[in-house]
Amino acid sequence: MKYFIKAIIAIMVIPAMLNAQGKEKPFLQEIEGTDVTFDMIYIPGGEYKMGAEEGAVFFEEDQSPVHTVKVDPFYMLKHEITWDQFEAYLNENKDLVSKGGDADAVAKPSPPYEDPSFGMGKYGYPAGSMTQYSALQFCKWLTTVTGRFYRLPTEAEWEYACRAGTETAYYFGDEVEDLDTHGWYYDNSQYQYHKVMQKDPNPWGLYDMHGNVAEWTLDQYFADYYQEFTDVPVASNPWAKPQDLHPRTVKGGSYEHDPNDCTCAARIESDPERWKRRDPQIPKSFWWNTDSPFVGLRVVSPVEQPTAEEIAKFWAVTLDE
């Protein structure tokens, strides 16, 4: 079966944030009426080898074959979304001014069955326990209140940003003992997440790409997805368009994962039965996972912004279908 592979189109070009040399630079996204900001890092476009070769460190079959992917430039949040950022959405002021539409029209989560942070910390700590649907609604809200399009990264974009020009198991190399310097994982986390940006960043200035909380992507998870690229010289902005609610692809590993799940190429499939085990609601919450506080999100924004029509089509595909 051939899976749907689609480039995320962006036609309407808006002026990029430029430095004195005319090159793109990071920017700080503010939310009017709040003190919440989003520190966005510029990720240059380019090509890279996605996946892992058989025999590589912690190789898994779903990471092969290695294939060449071309990614357009985008901005990515410097760190994982924190609770103070996510709760700006949960606790939105009705008087918040919107540049892109009616903020009040964005769907809002039902109250969680229990504390989604599980007492591990809120402000400055990564938000977790939300479903991919909830993460996407957060992106829609952020788009609405800022007038700039935000979404989850594709699996290809996430790995490209994590590698930051490297080709090793982790962006810092292949040595597992060096993971302590760069990420929170099972062996050093005390089985809880930690404040963002406490470990060393990758070469492009992104923090917590290995561990802390794992991160939702836009893609449906198919174990044999990469087989689709066997005869494709270069896959341009690939996206495994969702066909079912689960499984979806999660990247990066977390505080409760072993080093094999924290590599650049590692692919984690969502597991609603395990991640919602204690949810007593019938049907189970569409917004919250009672048993996956280890899954969070990080937003991206294309340098070339899509039109309003394209944005509406995107939400229809990712949220409404």
C-alpha cells in the first residue's frame, strides 16, 4: 500500500526576520495581553540523510532505508512548550485581540481527569499529557492570536532540526555516555521531567531534542513508511498524512525512555491503550492522556507563510477529518 506523501505548501511569502547582513535571524513571538513569549530559532533549508543504516547505534527496522530528504526553511521553538505557554491557551482571556480571526472560536480542552503534570512542576517545565489533537488545537490557537501560522513539525523536519547537519546517532555523536550532557532520559532523570534548557543545546541552538519530553509530529506512524522512498532520489518536504487517529509519530524520547528511543532517527508510535489506561471517561478524553506525561510538543512556523485558504485546508485535514 502506498501512503500519502505530501509537501506542506507555502505560497504567500512574507518578509523574513533579517539581521544586518540580510540573513534570517531568530525572533521572539509575543502574545498580546500576556507576558508569554516564544523564542523561535531559524532552521535553514537543505537536504539530509533521514533514518539510520543497519548496524548503526540502536538501529531499528522502522528507521530504514536511509533516504535523502529536502526540507524548506522554517522557525522552530528553542525549547519544548512549557506549561506557562500552554496554559496561556487553556486560560485564554476573552478580550485577547486576534489578528487572524476569533480566538474564542478555537476549541478548548475539557478539564483533565487528574493533574497532567503529576506534580513534576509547571512554570518553566515542559507541558505534557496532551493528545496530538490537543497539541494541534494549541497550534491553531497560537496561529489565531498571532496572525502567523504555527503547527507541529513533520517527522522529517523534526529529525532535520535535531541533527543540525550531523549524521551520527545523536547530534553530538554516537557515544551514549555523552547523553548526560545533552538530555534527560531514564538513567539521569529521577523519572521526572526537568526545567527546559538545563542541558547543552544542539549546533542550531535547540534544547532538549534528546529526552525530557518526547514531541508530537504531524505524521501518521507507519512501520514501513521509509520503504516508500526506496526509488525516490530526493523526497521534498514529506508528510505521512494522517489516515487514522492512531498511531501517530513521536520523536526525541523522554525522561522515562532509554537511550535507544532518544536518538535522532528513533520513531515512537502513539499507544492510546497504554497512554490512556487510567482514564475512566467513556469515551476516553480526546484532549488528555492520563498515562503519558512524557509526551509534549514543540511548534514550528514556515519561513514562507501559507495563504489563509491553505491554512484553512490544513486545519481541515489535521483536525476535522
